[in-house]
Amino acid sequence: MAEDLLKKYDRQVPRYTSYPTAPHFHEGVAGETYGEWLGALGNDDTLSLYFHVPFCAEMCWFCGCHTKVTRKYEPVVGYVSSMHRELDLVSAALKAQPKVTSVHWGGGSPTMLKPDDFTQLMQALREKFNLAEDAEIAVEIDPRTLAADFIEALVASGVNRVSLGVQDFDDTVQQAINRVQPYEMVAKVVEDLRAAGIKAFNFDLIYGLPYQTAESIIRTVDLAMKLQPDRLSVFGYAHVPWMKTHQRMIKDETLPDTAQRFELAELLANQLISHDYDRIGLDHFAKADDAMQVAHAGGTLRRNFQGYTTDSASALIGIGASSIGYLPQGYVQNQVPLKTYMDAMNAGDLATARGIALSDQDKIRGRIIEELMCQLKVDLADFGEADLYATELGALQPLAEDGLVKVQGSKVQVTEKGRPFMRLACAVFDAYLKPEPKRYSKAI
């Protein structure tokens, strides 16, 4: 039965880290619009800042991020200067002083920065923005490039959560994806970070990688459990070599097929559940006392471009090339090419390349999709008369007949059986979605 469902629903749909999704952003939203939206924020609003560092020491073949490899630090120096200028421009556009409640550093590899550059950017943030004393400050860590002096910089800058890209502990898999980091290396990094005073840990694991087996997945989970992360993100590898040419280094024949991929995902999930992690949404797991599980239980869990989050800020400000931001009026994205982004900063212009203004209907559908992604249920009556969604309720019937969702009047519930298929239920409410092969990742 499971194999029949996998064949039936083997489609490509968005991950719904936003709505509308990024492919629907357009050039009609540029820097002038972004500046107006920033200026409309008030003192009662809250901010989340995301810093994107698009550099790595070497390319991981599975990577789908906007990043580039550099062996020299000179390109990074100029980029850091541009990030300082963007902080200046964004803070100048704000007419109020909304409190910053969350900061996240991603990439690429933020640990590519020199410690002084990292601390100076954090100091600039504190000088130009109203950073809350209890703000969560999180940094993505590449265990291969984290040095002792950078750990000191993290602590000095108030970092209180780190996310480690573990992916898989099997040597054969690591060799195949060009990310060799033995368990002992990761364990030493965790030990050093904890000794320095950082207590909150996220791990990223990936299924669907080349040469993964049931045995290697179980061993990876067992080793990860020795390090006791507070939460884990479990992603399915998105093989899109037509978009990310370095993924051509991963040969199709080394990847699991759809059925094997599904089995690996469920095995990984069941292993984590057996270690007393609660399953959250599509692909996150957390300890019962972790803030993410508390938010999930309390109905306040959110979803943004970093995935599931406890961040409830009014606006997300993206700093750096390709960064995406969210404001009450809509989404904005910075220029992706580094040179174009840096040229804009040198000219004193906001680097917004595209975005989308949200209609009232966009906001409603976005909330419906987010409720399904976060809580696996939604009552459409909370968003107007149920008759307004008659077409969507009809489109859910095939999923309901297969036991993947339950529909009772205006209430839609994703079943446990349907959890791996939840993005298909969300897609029913996506007014922008059209079949476009090779644009999105597979639903399973």
C-alpha cells in the first residue's frame, strides 16, 4: 500500500518556508519599496535578523545553498564591509526602534569569518539596533572549520545556540558527498562549545544521500544521541543537478529510489522517537523541554526560511547576498550575485532584487498553509466561510480517500500516515502553484 501511495504522489511541490514561495517573487519589488516597508515598522514591532555568509572552504556536493568556495580571505573582507554597510542602510531606513528578539547566522559557513569580523558585525548590530537582552542568537557551525578563537568570539558575542551540520556519520556517505567529518571531530567540537558555555544544540541530518543504508542511518542516529542535541532537523536531500551543477558529482545510480528514500526517512524518524524526541511538523525533532516542542505544544510554532522556528517576530531582516526578508507588507530578497550585491552597497543602495507584496488573500492562504505545516491541522472557518474553500476541500478528497487527511466540515487534519505527504495537502491551498517540472523538490 505504501509503495502504491509513493508512486501515486511522487510529485514536486514547494517546501513552504514562505507563501507565496520564492519562485513567485518578481522585480517589481525593489529597494525603494523595501525602504518604505522598513520605515513603516513601529516600536511595538519585533525584528529577527538573518546574516548570510556565502563562502565555504570547500563545496559539499549535496549543497543547495547560495555559496561559493574560496581559499583566500580577500573576497570575504570586502563582503564583510558590505554587510556593515547594509546594517547602516537598514537601520537608517527604520523610523522606529523595534526590538530584535532573534538573530541567526547561516550560509555557506559563518565559521569562515575571522573571529574579529564576526564580533565586529555583532557589535555593529548592537549599536544600530535595539537588541533584546534575552534574544536568541544562533550560528550554523561547520565542524571542520571551527577554531578555538572562533568559539571565544561566539561566546563574547552572546551566541546561545549553535546548529551543527552533521548530515551523516558514515565514512562512505561522507566521501560521496565531499564532506568528511568523523564522529570524533564533531564530538570534540560539541565538547569544546559546551565547555565554553554554549548549551543549546541543533543537529542537521539528511536522508536520501548516496550509499545510505538502514544500517548506516541507525548508526548515525546512535552516534548523534551520544552528543545529546536538543533538537534535530531531518531533511531529505534535494537532487537538483540542473540548478546546482556541483550536484552532478553525485551519480543518480548511487541514490536511493523513492521507496528506499521513504523507508530511510521513516526509519530515521522512528529511531529518534525511540530516543524520546518528539516529532514536530514534517522534519524536526525536539526534546520535551526544548523551546521548539514547547512552542509546538502551545500552538505558537512558526515556519520561515530556516524551517520550523520559535521566532515570532513581526519582521525578518535579511543581511547579505541572496538573503530573504519578511515584513507585514510582503517578502524581499537581496541580489544573489556577490558582485551585484556589493556594488549596491558601495553605491549606498538597498540591494533588493525582487520580492512580492502580499494581498489579504495571500496572508490568509499563508496562515492556512503554515497551520498545516506546523500543527498538521487547520479549521478553515477561522479564515472565513468554509464555502470559500469548496474547491480546495474537493481537491483534498483523493488524499482523504487514501487516509492521508481527514476532512470534517471546515476542519482539515493531516493524519499520522499522511505526515510525510503533508506538503501535498498544503499545495491544495497554493493559488500560485502550477506544474513546473524540475522547479521544486520531491514531495516525499
